[in-house]
Amino acid sequence: MEKIVKKGETDVASLSWDAIFQVKEGRKKLGEQMPVEVYRMFEYSLRATLTQMYGKESMIKAFRTAGEMAGREFYKRNLDGDLMLNDFLAQIQQKLLEYNFGLLRVEKFDVQTGHAVLTVSEDLDCSGLPVSGETVCNYDEGFIAGILNAYTKKEYVVTEIDCWATGDTVCRFDAKVKE
């Protein structure tokens, strides 16, 4: 079924990133910040809805895909891809801190294979959640993959191996170049 967009209206699904980021004009009094609880209400209600409608695996795939798209856009808007690897990683750390996304630490980055292990503490998605026994930061998996894909020009697969929701105090991500 084709969606009909009336003259003068915008198809919200096709909004450009530039249009999405026009926050200051529309939120002159409230500004760009909002509580983490509000973000999590959106995220976890969307996770539940997608799981009910399409199943858990499809929900996870959707969150990873959305995260990857956002990671590539974050890279284009906020990061300098011409930096050497160590400087680039330091820049990511700074930007994630600046945006209150979380505190990134690089545990390992093998320049030969591209394999990386990264941790994020005080993660936006899960820090403080009760233990559920499963990782929940699928958006972050995609987000990190999107940034690494854009910087290295190689396709990455990022898997969360530790999470606050599994009883850990940091989220740990294993990032590998896809074979």
C-alpha cells in the first residue's frame, strides 16, 4: 500500500538527518536535553512492541540496524576520520562523554585484524537496570559497528558480551571485521 503525502506535508520516514537535528529552533525553551528515563521509556516500549509484533530476533535486528545507521551519521557529523587510530578512539571517547552516551574505554584494538574490545560504563541504554540475564544494548552494537565501518571502510560485527542487565557493571563489546 502506497502512503499518500499531501502537498506541503513531509513523509516523516524520509526526513533528512539535517531536518531531524533542527532541535534548537523547535525547542527554544526546553532545549536539547531530556532525562534518561524518558529515553528509556521510548526505547523499552519500542523493544516490547517490536518483540510482540515481529519476535525477539527481528526486534534485535531492527535495533542493531538503526544503531548502525545512527553510528554512521554520528561519525559524519562528529568525528574526524583523518585522525590516526589512537587519536580517533580518543575523539570517540570525548564525543560519547560530551553527548552523555556513556564512558568509553578501549580494552583492545588489534590494528592487524581490526578486532576490538570496548567497554561503555554508565551506558545510556542499561546502566541501573535489574539483572535479566541477557544483554540488551543492541542499538549500541549497531552504533559502534556504524562508527567503525565508517572509519575503517570495513564491515564490522559488534556483539555485546557483558551488560549491566547480565549482572556486570559495564557493557563490553566485541567488535570483529566481518569475514
